[in-house]
Amino acid sequence: MHSVSSLVANVIPDPTPVVPPEAKGLLTVLNWASGIGLVLGVLGVIIVGITMVIQLQRGEGGQSIAKLGWVLLGCIIITGAAGIVRAFV
């Protein structure tokens, strides 16, 4: 007589994703691209911060806030893209 757990194990498939060997190179490229994009995003935030300090000293205050918003939006898109790719792979 079969137990319920062995019956369920035979009916329900294993949801663990398996990466095919052919996709290793693609995953490496995607990981490098997302890592480089995030490093450049951090560098962009630092550069915008420096320009904000310089502009505040000149009295040109709020013009850099829009640039900071665009840089942060780019970082969010890069981070989201990496998560989406990892979810499908």
C-alpha cells in the first residue's frame, strides 16, 4: 500500500528550476551586465551628489534633483531587470 506522501510526490512535479548547460555563458553575460549597470548607477548618484553640492554653493539649488531622479530611476530599472531575468532563468 502506497502512502499519501509518495502518491503526492509522484503526481506533483518538482518546481526547482534547472539551468541547462548551454545557458551558462548567457547567465555570465547577464550577471556582468547587471553588475556593471549597478556600479555605474552608484557612480551616477555620487556624481549627481557632487554637482548638487557645487550648485548649492553657487546658488543654483534644485536643478540637480531631476538628474538624481533619473539616475535613481535607471538604478531601479536595472535592478528590476536583473530580478526578472533571474525569475525566468
